[in-house]
Amino acid sequence: MTRRVLSPRPNPLPLTNRLLSLFVQGPIFFVSTAFFGSLSLAASLFENDGKMQHRIAQIWARTSVAISSCPTIIVGEGNLRKHKVAVYACNHLSYMDTPVIFSSLPFQFRIVARHDLWKLPFIGWHLRRSGQVPVNVDNPRASISSLGSAVKTLKSGMPLFIFPEGGRTETGHPNAFLNGPAFMAIRAQVPIVPMALIGTHELLPIHTGQFYPVPITLAVGEPIETTGYTIRQVEELTVRLSDEICCLYYAHSYLQAPAHPSLDAITEIPENAL
């Protein structure tokens, strides 16, 4: 069977897709999320290592991807197994990015996410009980301080996943990257694995709740070793990570790469962190 080719999202969506999203996919997605979220919270009362919660999150993620009717392939899957502990960094296009990541990565990990998510009812409870790592992206100094717990997580032997942009893109093109992933990887002396999601922007872009089924690709690049890097080279490593993710993204997207696809780092590192 020939795999569909990714193409731009129609505007407006066909009536069939709008009705399907409104009366079938959307309601099932929310019910599924509430159900598995409740299971995860209940599981947190009986375990300390988060394995059961992570397994529940994977089942929720695979269910969510199935609801969206999007076939998913992983390119470079072998790069996910080269290191026991690493920072996994990926561009951020859609709310569906998280389900695709949880359904694709074959190991337990923790997510580094915006600290304000911890203030939300239910979602915040789940993030806290499952051991995810909050980071303050609004204040550079607070960001570096909060990344300390992420470094401890890496040093304890747990891989981390992060969206370096700090939020979803509105255009489909990657936004500027924060320095957090490079900082964490250098401090913990673990590799960074660049990844690119292609298709989730067309599936469910920001500011919409209607699904448009398209083929999804998760492209995984070669790990970037941080041995020999110092904290003073955080921005240099961030630019290298940006280059790798942009190359992966535009190699599999119908979108054309801008003339200078490299994205500058936008988070300053306080002097007392060097």
C-alpha cells in the first residue's frame, strides 16, 4: 500500500473532517485522556519509580494517535538506542506532538515542560505525581535554577525529553531555540539526540481543535556528544542542535527551508552559572 504524501492542510477543512472531529474524534480524545489520566493518578499512589504511569501514558498516546487516524513512521530509529541516558530534543508543532513522542520512544523518560503547566488542575497533578520536570522559561535566571533538577534527573540515569522552542510554532517552521537542552546535556555530560516531527502541524495546528489526518514522520538524528563542551559553549551547542533539527525537518517536509535555517539561541546564561 502506497503511503500518502504530506501536503498543506486545507483551509477550510472538508465538511467530513470537521464533522468527524466535532462528533467523533474530539469527544473520544477527551474521554480517553480523562480516563488514562485518572488511571495514572491512581497508579502514582502505589509506585515510586513511575514505570506504571509511563506505561499508561504510552497506551494513552497510542490510543490518541489511533484516534487521529494518522499513520506514523520513525526514520533513524536506531539512534534512539545508542545511549542509555541522553537529552532528546524535538521541534514543537502541535498538541499532538506529545502523544506521538510517547507512542514512539521505546523507553521510560521524563519530560521537561513549562512551569505554568503545573498550576493547571488535573494536568498539573499528573505532571507532579509522575515526576516530570518543570522549567521557568520566562526568566533566564529562574530557568537555570529550575534546570538543576533536570540535571539531577539525568545523573540519576533517567533520559529527558524537551521541546527547545518552549512553545508551539504558528507557521509550521521551527521557532528560535532556548538554551535549556544544551545546558542540561553539558552539565550532566550526556549526549543530545536531535529529533524532528513532521506532519503534526497539518494534523492539529495551534489555535484549532479539528483533526486533519496526514502521515506523520518522526526523524531521529545522530546523537551529538557533549564530551569536551563547557558551559561557556552552551549557545554554540544550541545552534548546532538547531541546525540538526532544521535539517531533519526540511528533509521530510514539503515546506522550503529559509535561506538561513539555523536558529539563534534566545535564552541568556547568567554569569554565575558559568
